[in-house]
Amino acid sequence: MSFLKIAWFEYRRRIRSKWFIIGTFGMPILILGISLGTGYMAGSGAGLESKMFGLIDETAYFGNQLALALDERYADQDQPPLNLAVAEGEFTVLQLQFDALVNEKSLDGYFVIPGNFRESPEVRLYARSSSNFRLTEVIEVELKDILIQQRVNALNLPEGTVDKLFFDIAIDHYEVGALEKSETDELIADYIAPFVFMFLLFLGIFTGGQLLLRAVLEERSSRVIEVLLSTVSYHDLMGGKILGLGLLGLTQSTIYLLAGILVGNYYDLSLVTPTIGLLYFVYFILGYLLYAGIYIGVGALFDSEQEAQQAIQIITFIAIIPMLLWTIVIENPNSTLVNIMSYIPLVTPFFMMIKIAVGETTIVQVVSTIALLMISVYGSIRLAAKVFRTGILLYGKRVNLPEIIRWIRA
């Protein structure tokens, strides 16, 4: 039972660390603070640059109308993101003057409304960069409304015709069997929750993996590993470290899920259901064991953390793929791409966690991916044990791939 003593030692030592406490409670606070802070800045306009654009209006009408529309649009903002300096005249006459203003950075760019805009509604933009792409959408929307209103007036249509022809349709969301519509905060929570579960899974697995890698490297570099192997077998040492740091990750995940339950109850949202909670722990355990085999195997091959981190980068990049595709998974959970990615063991836990949280998976997919991960975990731990047994006591020697293959075959 030596591996249990090692596991308890690793768990107790790490959970008492101030960095574990800071990381466990500080990370959600930091992420929440950043999210709320950026949301506040975006809503308040803080950090936004006020752009100054020129406008050459060959129609002698739409330019002033557009300026008035923008003033009304940004009336409640102290610093409007877009300001217009309108000049009526021919483009060929005013071009050099406006080009000079742009080159001397008095203007960020300038628009040109051609004389035939009524018949051919196209506007040109001259600017130093393409970073103003979002602002052009505002110009498009406002000019379209102005042109529609002018055409209505030209046809002598009754007052209010535009309002009758152009309007927004509200789509209310209902859960199947529900009598009351879902509120906006419920819809947002349902959309964001799958990413949160996937992120917490990723955080727990890789936090444990990194601690495992660092623990092995520290004991190798200090030669403590030799003393340990004189009293316990390498199987017990490896198993104890994996188990101890896995329990640490389970503790962290339990804290996060309990926090999710409390937050959900407070806001009357079912963020963590029993099914989601159970499957979260299943995929966490299997995902952690899969990566633990990789991390402890890599740790046994290198003398420095820098070399080990370089070797593990490819695996980390692969694991980041679900982070990049999470919106695709939420919106297209049963697409061919997502289903294929769900059966690639290194990313299976993350993709499946999103699909489960969205509610778009089947029992067959859950059972088959769990079986796939169990087989992968067996292979990962078995290969890691062979590498760990031989490589853990090698110092100052750069191991090559043929040697590792020989260890595995032995």
C-alpha cells in the first residue's frame, strides 16, 4: 500500500500550498473580474477611440442627413465613436485636400457619396487601414434608412409607411413543455455554460498534469527520486503521484461544481444537473489519467522543465482545439466535424463535455467515448510505466526515439 501513502503525501502537501488556494479561488475571481471589467468598458465606451472621418457628398443632400442621423445615434455618449466632417462638392476637386488631411492624420479616412447614389447606392471609403471595418456597417445602416425614407417621400406614400414596412420580429424562447418563456439571462447561461464546463475540465486536467510533471522533474534534479526508489517500487511511486495529484484535481473540480450549483440556485438556473455532474467527473478522471501518463512519461525523459515543456507543447496545442471550436460545437453539436473530433482521445473529454452540457448527445456516444478513453488510459499508463521505469534514473543523457521504443518493447 506504499502508493497510497505517496498519494496521500502528494495530496496533503499540495492542498496545503498557498498557491493551490490562490489558484482554486483566485482563478474564477480573476476570470469573472476580467469578464465584468471588459463588459463594463465595452458598455461604457471606455477604451474606445473617437474616429474622425471626412465625407465628400456629391449629392448635396445625404451627407448632412447622415451627420444628423449619427448625432442622434450617439446622443447619449459623451465621446461618440464616429464623427463626420461633411464637404459638398465634386470628388475630383476635393480629393487632394482630403488625401492630405488623411496623410497628416487629421482624418482617419473619408467617405465619398457619388452623385448617382440614389440610382446606384454605393459609397467609397478611403482610409489608411482596414481597422475601421465595423464603422462602415454603421454608415451602411444609416444611409440605407435615409435612402428608403427619401424614396417613400418621392412616391408620396402616407406618413408612417416606413414603420409599417420595416419592423423587427421578436422570437420568444420556450423550453419544451414550459408555459413561460425563457428570460435573456437564462438563454445566455445556457449558451455560456457548456464552455464553462469544458474550461473547468481543461483547467483541472492540465493543472494536475503540470504539477505531476513538475514534481517528477524536481525529484529527478535533486536526486530525491533515488532515495524514494530505494524504499518503494517505481510502480508505487508513479501510481501514488498520479493518484495524489488526481485527487487534488477532483477537489478543485468539486469546489467549482458546488459553486456552480449555488450560483444556479441563487439565480434560479439549472446550471449543474446530476447527469452533467456525474459525467463531468467521469470525463475528468479519464482525461486526467490519459494526460497523466503523457506528463509523467515526459517528466522521466528530461532533466529540466524547459526541455520538458517544449516536448509537451504539441500535446497542449492539440488540447486547445476545443477552446477554439467551442462556438461551432455549441451551434452544431452533431456535425460531422464535431462527431469525428469527439472520438480523438486527446480532445474527447472536452468535446463531449460541451455536447453533454448542450444536451445534444446520445447514450451510445457517451458509452463509446468512455470506452475509448478507458482503452486510451490503459495504453497511456502502460507506456508511461515502461518509460518511467528506465528513464527516471538516467541523468545527463539525451534520449532518442529508438531508445524509447526499445524501452517500450522490453
